[in-house]
Amino acid sequence: MLLSRAQGRAVVDLATAETIGTVAACTVAPSPSRISGLRLKTRGRGHHSLHWEDVQSFGPDAVSIEEADRIRDEKDMDTGDHAHAVHDPVGKAVLTETGLEKGTVMDVEFDEQSGRVAHLLTGEEQIPGDHLIGVGSYAVVVTAPQ
């Protein structure tokens, strides 16, 4: 699934059957490359994230979670937490470990069941998820081509 297709999908609390927010973006962690969190658009102010482990299911119409208290306010999260906004790859430059620029991340292709990142998509290429080394505030770093 492409992140761009998941954006706007409702996030539903199974305990109350209420919509808590919608998927706005994702965060990514390396080794192995996976979705580490979902960034949510919620009512009110602030930015909120949900750890991937707290996702009960990622269905075609909604993302379900067991309890709304699993959602975290990003201002209360440490930047070292892979669900923090700093680990959102979309819009960031892609650099190889040797300093070669490979474009900008436009989208993320992932498995909605496991959260495994299949590819990082730039305007020029699909970079395999297992090439991901890290995601920071400025760039996404991937292994250099052999």
C-alpha cells in the first residue's frame, strides 16, 4: 500500500467506536525498515502520533486501535522515539551513505499488515526498504549502490 492512499483514512477507537482522527503521515525506523508510527490529524490543536504496535488493524476503510489513550501528543515525545515527527521521511532528501543525492522521498510503499517498508519512492526511482539506514530531520540515508 502507498502512504498517499492511506492518508485521510479514519482511525477508530474499538472501545467506543468513535473516530479519533485520520492518518496524515507516517514515521519510519530502519533495521529492519518498518513503519514505526502514524501521524494523525485530530480535532483540536497539536500534532499526535500513534506507535505502529498500537494499531489493532489496518483495514481498507479504517485503522482500528484498542484505546484512544494510545495516541501521544508529539510535543511530549522525545525525538529519539521513532514515532516522532522527525522520522517522517516524506519530503526529505535521500542521500546515500557516501553523500550521493538520490532525490526526495515522495511516497512510502508498505505492507499494511506488518508495517514493513517495501520501497521509498522518489521522483526517479524506487529504493528498496532494506536499503534504509536512517531518517533524520534533514534527510533519509540509504546504502550506496554497489
